[in-house]
Amino acid sequence: MKKPPRIKLPEAINPGQIIEVKTLATHVMETGNRKDGTGKIIPRNIIHTFTATFEGEEVFSATLGSGIAANPYIAFFMKVPGPGTLTLTWLDDAGTTTVEKVPLSVA
């Protein structure tokens, strides 16, 4: 990804609250079905795996296919047990791994 993903969380979080986590990754998501100007097939390069962990425990994961749009938006809900770090990981076909760590503070 050329730009860091955007992540949106609620401003105030209470212990035990269920929150929605919204992410938007900037990625071309090339399917491998198109050709360039010279007629060569553009290699497939999509984000194929997304995972979210909270303090090392997986809270959400998704396996994506070639039907997903460019700049994929992923949203999920999670219960926040207390303060900690939410780690979001995107992995694409080119072997690029993007990791964002977001500290969650609870009131």
C-alpha cells in the first residue's frame, strides 16, 4: 500500500463496550484479468488476508478474493474488554504486509 490505511474508532470507549472498527486501505486490487498497453497480463495483486488482533488474540479475520473492489473498506464489531492495543494486518499477493497498531484507551 502506498498510503497508510485509514482507521476509524469511537472517540470514547468503555470497558465491555461493543465498538465498530472501520478501515479503508488504499490498494489497486489488480485481479490479473487485465492487460497493459502492450498486451501483457498485469499480474494479480490483491489484499487476500486481513486480520485484527487485540492484545495478541484474534478478534476478526477475512479472506478476500479477486471480486473485492479497489481500496477495500472493511468494518467489524468487537467487544473491548479493557485497555490494550488493536493490531490490524493486511497481506497482499506481492508479499507486502501492512501492520497498523492502535492503542485503545477505555474510560
